[in-house]
Amino acid sequence: MASHRHTRALVASILFLLFCAPCHAAVLERDWKSSGDGLLTYDTINRREWLDLSQTLLDDRFPGTSAEERVQFVVGQTDPGGMFAGFSVARAGDVTELATSAGINVNDVFDPSNISRTTVLIELLDYTPQPANLTNKLAVGLLDEVEDTPPNPRISSVFYVDDIYQAGLFFTNSPNLQRPYPFGVMLVRTAVPEPRSTAILAVLLAIISAAHHRLLR
């Protein structure tokens, strides 16, 4: 009986460590192509990696004479062998889940906590360019969605912090964002679990194995 109680206590401790040890920032920086490049934002809750918007800015690095032509080029590069292979263009629901993971209140742009949390997420995703005379912080990314009314413009997600203490996330159509400076494409991919969680699991499995052998003696 005592051995069974010991086993239950051990299992309870392991479950606590599994679920509580990884409890820290829900979005964090990861590397993409090389150590230290910091070009990914990892959502630890939904286990997704987001590519920095600096990598998909629709400027003259991509062929095309319009934003939509450049978007289509980026989309094509998500195919196997492309520069963005493994990624896909995000949808509004994906972006909303990212915002929620970052602790952003998506229902109240006047929530004071949104200012710092949105700023951190914008810094992770990378600012998108804007005129020097504007103080707003923006991370604008085109999505894999269009409006259901003609001319069916493409939808964009906008993380923003403005100078009147509003901050958060909203969605808009691309004609409202026609401007002489580029914005990016929101690319996301399913990611492996956070390395720390994987390491903890391996250690705990070893502990379980050792404890099991000890109880059988």
C-alpha cells in the first residue's frame, strides 16, 4: 500500500512539473536559419512559429509591380523548395490566437496592459516601415483572407500602439493600407514543442523509470 501511495505522489509531482515548469512567457524569440538571428516568434501555447515581417516586406526584393503580385510570389515560395517552405499565410483566427497568447486583450484597445504587451509582440514580429513623423508602432501583415464583397480586397492584421494610449489588434482591408512604404505577409508554421519542455519531459521519464525499478525490488 505504501508503495502505491509513493507511486501516486510521484505521478502527481511529475504532472505538476510538466504543466507548471514551462509556465513563463507565452511568446518568445527563436532562431530561423542561423543561431542568434532571432527571426521567429514562438507561441508556446499554440505551438506555432511566426516569421518576422522583415523577411516578407513587399518591397522590390520580390518581383512584381503591385502588392498583390508580390504577395502571390511570397505565397509561391511557401511550396516545397521555396525560401519559405513549411510556412503558410496566416488567417485572422491564427493572429487572434497569437495576440491572446501574448496577453493582449483583443476586446478592449484601452486596456492599459495592452500597451506593453503589444509593444513586446511588435518588437518580436518586427516593426513595419512608416513615415518618420509618425510615432505609432505598427506591425502590419497581409493574411490569406479577402473580404466577401467586391472588389474582394485582401485582409490585413495590424498590431499597433498609438500616441493616445490605444493598443492591440485590428483587421482591415488592403486598400486602406495603400501607402508609399511596404508591409509584410504574415507567415506561420506549426512548431515543435519548446525545447525546455522537451528536456523536462525526458528527465521526468528517466525519474519514472528509476522509481519503477526501485519499487519492484
